[in-house]
Amino acid sequence: MHLRLMAAFCVLMWPHAGTAQTDTNDSASKPAVTPATISPRNTQPRARDLGVPFDGIPGSLNAITDVAGVEVGYKTLISGEGRLVVGKGPVRTGVTAILPRGKQGTQSVFAAYFAGNGNGDMTGTHWIEESGLLETPILITNTGSVGVVRDAAVAWMVQQKRPGEFWYPVSAETADVPLNDIKGQHVTTQDTWDALNSAADGLPLEGNVGGGTGMICNGFKGGTGTSSRRLSAAEGGYTVGVLVQCNYGGSEQLRVAGIAVAREMKLQEPCVEKLLDPPVVYWWNGTPAPVCDAKVATTADGVRAPEQGSIIVIVATDAPLTPDQLKRLARRVSVGLGRVGAIEGDESGDIFLAFSTANVGADEGNSAQPPFNYPNATIQRMQSWKMDAMFSAVVQATEEAVINTIVAAKTMVGADYWTIPALPHDQLQQVLRKHGLLRP
């Protein structure tokens, strides 16, 4: 996603516990094993902890990892401060890795993708569209690092002795300017390996982590978020999990529980932590940005033009869906985003991928191994008239994953001391309470 931005940012951030920290050394010759960055007891606040109401019943973790076998890993890069110097920093970026069958799983999954608006990038989708198969991990990073992350995934699969002569890894992006030195391309092969090797089950961290480290979402600090839904026994008892990397929109369009919450908050215009010479100016009128008032919450609106940004959404399920049905699931992500106010604007890259962990071994695609005398596969397929419950689950989990993102994300101070604020939890609760929507 290419953005028209008037400044680049440096960030100051409190890293999440267990998050892999800055590592710009790319001299390693093989994928080193790093500690997991997933905590089974995520102590970060989530939207439900604040009393935000949602439809549907979540899984036990309320995360994409509620789908059995799915693992998530991160590498978070944070270094430097001050004015942007391309190639030096500041660095506020990373990599998120999603492994549909975990690190030990080598078999393909049925998959499909859909673009709500295509001003973005997700590699590997031509083969997914052609074959209905996903044979690789899913990686999400910043726009400038899609290529190195994609190539690193190939090297990792070679080291892991994955079957197949070649692969088309999925590497997706959102643009973490102005917080990160995106043109400096600081994400390395080793960073990607670290994210892959750290993948684990349990509750993933949210907010300023992995590929989401430097993102802005709905006028506040954004990043990574997740949620899930569990269908009733009568509906099949299946699980749908969603993970988002959220980097789009402004606060005026944000909806929480159907309420345009930011319009009822006391927010100051975009501001800087410190003044520089020459001063930082607003891109729309050229006037200097003021120093932030520490006693007043801020908004990131105006830091970039309206509707600039992107969102990547990954949908996982254990329901026995074929690629055409997974395409239908991916399309319903747009409905979930609409519930939080998204319009999928012209300058946004809104790209969604859905996969199913059912039907193991049905088709290995390019990863199939000789001898090639297998009998035809017998697969399960959900009847179309059962799909409405799946659609509802995707819509609900997408909505909650976006709100979880901005609830978890922390304020960042960027290059030239621009400040990208966290969503003010107290004001969010006040607005919902005023409308009789805050849950105890």
C-alpha cells in the first residue's frame, strides 16, 4: 500500500512481554530457533475486558489459535529515535507468521482470497486462486519488506525439508509509514525465521507487535488483533478464527457497538511530543503542529490523508469447506469491517485470506511427492444451506479483532516527535455507558 504522507515517524514504545526485540543481523546461515512470543495468559486488556459488547460466542481463547493446529509467531523490531534517516531508522516494524497446521505440519490446506480494495499486496494468491490450495505459512509485514519476507519463507521451508520442488509463499503487507523507516527495508531473513520459529498455540499478543508494530487503525494506534467464534452444536460446533493487521481509516468513521465513539470524545488534533527546527507542519495547510497537551487525548486524524492505509485479514476454520466456500467466507470480512465503519477506500489495501484445516491430505498441489499413483481424494463439504452460521462468525470475529487491536495498542511517538495515540479506554467506556451499551 503506497501512501502520500508528509512526514515519517520515529516511535517510542513499551514492548509486550515475550516479544522478540530488535535484531538487524542477517548473517545467520540457517533459521535459528528463538523463544516463543505467544503467552498462554495474555495480560493485555481486550475489548471485552472494558465492557464492549459483541455478538456471538467466542472460543476459549477468543483468538485465531482456537482453530486446532493453527500457530502464530512474531518478530518485533524497535530501534532508534529522532528524525527519519532512510536506511538508518527509526525502525518500528516486524513480521507476523501464521502457520495453518503449525510448525510441524507439512500438508496443504484449502484456501481462497478476496480483495475488498486492491491497493496492496499479497504474494502467492495466483496459485491459491488457480488451485484452491495454500502450501506455505502466511506472513504479514510492511510494504517495503514483502519481498525479503517471501524469500525468507522459501529458505525456511528448505531448511525444514518441506516436501515440494518449489512454493509460492504468502507474504502480505500494510504500510507502516510514517512511524517506520519503510524505505530502509530493515526486516531481514533472520527476522522472518525468528517469527516462524516462535510460532505457537495459545493466545497471541495484540497491538504493537510483529508486522503490526508501526500501524495506525481508525485514527488511533493500530497493529495486530484477533478473535474467534464457536458455532453451536446444532450448527456443527465448528470454530472460526480471525487475525487482522489493521492500518486503515480515521476516528470519525470508527464504530464501536454501532456508535461513532470518537465523535463523542474530547480529542486534540494531531500533535508532536517536541518541537523541531524547522517545525513539523500539517500536510493539509502547512501550519506547524502544536506540542501535545499531556492532559488531553489525541487523534491521529490528519497525520495522513483520509482512507490511506490497509488491512490484512486472515480467517481460519476447522469446518470442511472447499475453496469456493472459503471465497464466500473471505468476502464476508468486508461486512465485518463495515460494522466498525470501514468503507474500503481507494487508497486502502483490504485483502483477506481464508483457509480450512479440514480435509487433511486431500490435495498437496505442488508439494505432492512420488509415486504419483494416489487414488482420487474423498473430501467432506459443508452444504451451502449451512453456511449462514459461518458467515455470521466471520463478520462477528472480524469486528471484534479490529476493536481488540486498538484496545491493545499503545501510544507511539514517531519521527519528528509526531504522536500516534492509543484509544482512550476511559472515554470509550464513558461513551458506551452513556448509550446504555457498556457491559459490566
